Amino acid sequence: MLGASGRAILAFVSDPENYLLDKVPEEQLPSYLEELARIHKIGYAISRDELIKGAVAVAVPFFSGESKVMGSLAVYGPSARVDESQVEYFVQLLLEESRQLSYKAGFR
């Protein structure tokens, strides 16, 4: 399984299904691909208690000048201190930083 950072990247690669074929059980593949499509549409991924119990992660992709995903920016924190309003704040902060980093990498 991938956390928020990995899903933020995978949602923007050209063929995520090919990558997932031997990593996700076949019966879970359709829902995983739906989740990646949702992430692609909204531009970020959120993870709650997925890879680390008690942790929240927010991640956004950033892009190269060739419009290819290069990686992701993420914020992680304990769920006891990261409420929904902070998640929304982190989303906006990360989206802005991603725009700036992508621009500096040549993405237009």
C-alpha cells in the first residue's frame, strides 16, 4: 500500500494500473484506481491512520518542464494535533508550494 505521498505521485503517472498490477489485490484494483482518479481531479492526497497508526499526511505532486510528475510535497503529523481545519490549511499551503516548485522546474 502507498501512503499520501505515493498516491499523490501515482495519480499523475501515465499508467498507474500497470504499476499496481502486482502490488494491489485484483479485487481491490478498481477502487484503488477510482481513488487515484479522485486524487488526480482534486490535486492532493490525504492519509489517515493508513501506514502509521495515529498519523495524518497530506501530499501534493509537483511537475517537471515536460509536464511529468517529479515527486510530492507532504506534511505529516499526529492525528491528535492535526484536525480537519489544519488539513485544509496544509492542502492550500502545499498546493501553492507545488505551483512554485513546478514553475521553477519549468512546468507551465
